[in-house]
Amino acid sequence: MSRPLALTCALLAAGCGPAHIAKYEPKHRTYELGAAGAVDAQPQQPGSLFHPGQSAAMLFTDARALHQNDLVVVKVEELADSQRRADTDLKHASKVSADLSLFLQVAGVKGTDLEAGTAGQLGTEFQGLGSTRRTEHLVATVPALVKQVLPNGNLFVEGHRVVLVNQEEHHFYISGVVRPIDIDQQNSVKSSLLADAEVEFTASGNLTDNQRQGVLGRFLTWIWPF
């Protein structure tokens, strides 16, 4: 094969590869069990069929993920609903009155016929009301790999998924610790059953850029005192 033809084939192969809208670096997480969760290794008994430290789900052979680099499907369904309300009502009133007739007579001021005095009133009132509510719902299916088998038999799984549709790129990431017994017969597990879970969903593209406020708008919002 000639050099120009080989170069042309290489360029065509590179053009067929996935083109990310923005620079993409897959996230990787290192999970540390810690001293509190460590389990002492138990030696294998000669002639025994099962390891004493094995999980009960590993006593029978099936299609579920049990070992490192096995594949498991994580069904992500996360719902977050937060609501907050604050109501403040402050009132303050004060009244002061004084009779000056006796004071003027003692002071020797003539020509004064004052039967009334002076009076003053002061009142303040403040009322504030604020409320906020935010709802998020994320549904996805992310295949994950078993990256680590913990000493107690639990599995640390981690998975990525990239979807590119109409110049909009979506990134799904999930990781966490799952018990083998929580994995069903279809080799899938719900994200709500993952401990120490990290679920991330990010997007980039034209739609995301149009929803983001401009630099000048963010600056004016930051310096505006009212």
C-alpha cells in the first residue's frame, strides 16, 4: 500500500470516530473501604467447596455480576424534591407624652396658659415572605463494571455513558457499592440500592449554551444592589 493511500485511510478512520462537542475526560473514582469496614481474610479450608468469607449470593452460579470486570446494569431513577418557606412579620409601636405647664410655671415663664403637653408616637412595621421549591427527576440506564470486590463480598461498580443527539452531548456517570444479593436475575440493580453512590448528569451543546446566562448578564446581576 502506498503512503498517500495509507494516510487517506487513516484520516477516514479518524473521521469516523466519535467527536465530542467539548473536551471529554471520563471520571474515575478510587473507593477506599477504610479501617472500620475492613474484614480479616479467612484462609481456605483444605477440601472445602466454599470460602468462609464468601457472600451467600456466591454459593450458586448465575449470570449476575460477582467478580471484578463483570458487567452490571444500573437503573438510575433519582427524584429530589425540596421545598422551603419563610414568613416574617415584625411590628413595634411606642408612645411618649409629657405635660409642660408645671415646668413652665416653675421656670417663671409668663404669659403661658398651657393645659396640654407634648406627645410623640413612633411605629415600625416589617413583613417579609419567601418561598422556594426545586424538583429534579433523572431516569437512565447505565451499564457499569465491577471495579473492586470488597473483602465482605460487596461490589464497587462504576459506569459511564455518553449520548450525542443533535449537537447535544449528555454524560452519565454513576458509582457506588452494591450487595450481590441486591442484583436481580436480569443482572440489573436500582441506583437507590447503591451505598456511597455518586450520580452525575452533565450536558453540553447548543441547547445548554442557550439556557446559560451571558457573561455580561451574570456580571450585572452580581453588582446590582437591588
